[in-house]
Amino acid sequence: MMKTRGCCASICQCFFEYSTPKILVIRSFKVGTLNRITQALVIAYVIGYVCVLNKGYQDTDAVLSSVTTKVKGIALTNTSDLGLRIWDVADYVIPPQEENSFFVLTNLLITLNQTQSHCPEVPKTGFDCTSDRDCKAGSRDTRGNGVQTGKCVKYSAVDKTCEVLAWCPLELDKEPPNPPMLADAENFTVLIKNSIRYPKFNFNKRNILPYVNKTYLEQCVFNRITDPDCPIFRLKDMVTEANEDFQTMAVHGGVMGVQIRWECDLDMPSSWCVPRYTFRRLDNKDPVNNVAPGYNFRYRDLSLTPNYYNHRFAKYYKNGNNEETRTLIKGFGIRFDVIVFGQAGKFNIVPTLLNVGTGLALLGLVTVVCDWIVLTCMTKKNIYNEEKYSYVDDFQLVSNSFSNLRMTCSILIMQRIVPIQPFWPKVIILDYSPVFSIPL
């Protein structure tokens, strides 16, 4: 019962307590130096990093972007399969338009004159056989090239595989030509047109800058020193800036990133807001983990006469024997992904006040840190503790104190020794050299 009453009394005492600050001025070289250095660090962080470096006084907005590309160039090849052939943009840019990217064909594996007929499957795991019992009629395998007929036939003098109904002859799984067939692709150029918008600030711009005219655009090619604002890029230059060799990359293909960065300070003239271009390879070229390297796909050249039409990359016709044929092309090339990013900033009073308020709050923490060091780590911490905290236990003590004070003043007045002085909060000064003042 007594413990319960003591607990209730403690709770009531805490509830009705009131704390008021008291100034303790410590004249100490160590504490004063620590206080000023900490304040200087906080001020340097708020002004130097938050306000100047990060522009904490600005409101920001992310970029909205659209990209279109136009590739130009001519390549010449002379092979046993295709003979002498000219390749223009309609042949090597597949498809003609993509969203924020474009693909340039650089190498080929060609399988000519395929027809729908029966032929032995290419030797690989799961398709080898010794007799017809090893082949299941009607079986379809996603790793295969057709539908099995149930027969085991000779693929070569040594190998026997299951016969399939497919486009024959089948494509051979072999390495692409080295050097690449379209080695001239390194001299192709691409015009990248990029329009950006910051909707929060109603600001629009494009990478073809106002001073760029038609004459300049017909002659310029991007160069980081002489023509840094030209939006026309040579493919080899982009690959070289990514520390890659174009001819090596063109054999198996790959993926390149064209990064356009827009960092705009709209408190400055709009002419200062210009794009910055960087280039890097995006696909993996780890020499250890080199399974399925590069970038490739297949398309077909199908022919049907006398009626024909073009659909993406296919031409349909029938030969003189009324037989449907096609030419299968496994294309290797480089895909260029155009990546646009950045932000704009402009002065706004709201983030300015928020960052100023944060700085003032951090300055308030300086007192807390120094207070903790003084009361915990200093050699005279006991003296500081005694001077920092004063306790008045109850109202009776306060009443008695005021009664004693009034009595003393009355006696002094009657004796005309001292005049009445106002009652002010207590200020204590401990002299240990430079001044450090904290509210307690």
C-alpha cells in the first residue's frame, strides 16, 4: 500500500513539475573551441553543401523526353552467297523505327533457298539416333527445327539424326564471319533528335540548338572538342568513346547506350541549358561468362510470284516449279538505346525556408552535444552538474523563500541600507577562460 502511494506521489510530482532555462556561462578554452568548431561545421554544411552544391533553394522537376533517329550510310559486300550487293538504310536498319532506340545490321549468316520438305535434324543432344525407334513421329521440341517424322536418317557419313518436316536445308549453327560482312557500318551516321520538357516550369527545348542552321547540320559530325553540340554521330565514334572496338563488336553484335543528360538551372539564361552526351556498352561482355554473347535475331526473305508484297523484311514468291522458297538470314548487329535523363531547378521560397529551418535545427544540436561533453567528459563535470540543475521540491519551500525575502527587504528598507532591487533569474559564471554560453 505504501509503495502504491509512493508511486502515485511520484507521478503527480512529475506531472506538476515545470522546468525553466537557466544560463550557465563556462569560460573554458576547450569547451569554447569545441562549440565554435561544431557551429562552423554546421554552417559550412548548410551553406556550402545544401545551398550552394545541391541548390537547396530551388524547386526541381524531372525531364520528359521524346527521341527520333535517322541513320544514313551505304555499305558494299561481295560474297559467294549474295554476290556483289549494295546495302542502304532500308536493308540494315531493322525495324525502320523503334522507341528511343535503333538497330544497325553488321553481320549475317545466310541459309539460301529453303523449302518446306524433309531433312535430317542438326546433330545435337536429344536428336541423335541409331534406329527409327529412337525417333517419335509428330514430336515437337522447342530446341529443334521442325516436326519429327519417326525416321532415323543419315546426317553425314558418321552421324545419324531424326528426320524432321521443316524448312530445309536447316540453318547451320556456326560462328558468324570475322571480319563482319558489313564492316563499312562503322562510317554510318545517325541524327538523334531529342525534345525535352519540364512541365512544372513550362520549359521546352531540343538538342538541335537555336544557332544550328541547315547548312551546319548537313556538314557537322559530333566531336567533343570541335562540334560538341552537333546532333549527328558516327557509329564508330560512339563505340570508341565507350572504350570498345567497332569491328570486334560488329562480329557478334551488342547493345550500346547513348546517354543524353539535361541538367538545367533555370535561374540562369536558357542558353546555358544544353545536353551532355556520353556513351557506354550496356550488354555483358564478361570473358568468363560468355555464353550467348552479342545481339542477334533471325528474319526471312520469302518469295512468291507473280503476286508479291513487302511486309517488314519479307518478300513472298513462288519459283518456276510453283514451290514456296525462302532465304533465312541470321542477323548480328548493334542496338543503340537512347537514354535521356536529368532535372531542372528554379528558385522557390518553400524549399529555401525548409533548408534554412533545418540548418537552424542543426545549430540547436550543437548545444546539446557540447552540453553532453561538459557534463560527461570534462574533469570538472561534478561542478557543472551542481551549477546546472537546481530543484525546488514543493510550493511550501517557494512560499517560505518569498516570505524570507520580503522580511529581509523590509528590514533593509527600515535600516535604509540598500534600495529595493528587482528579482531577476539567476546567472552563474564559472571563469575558465573563453566564454561558452548555453541555455540549461
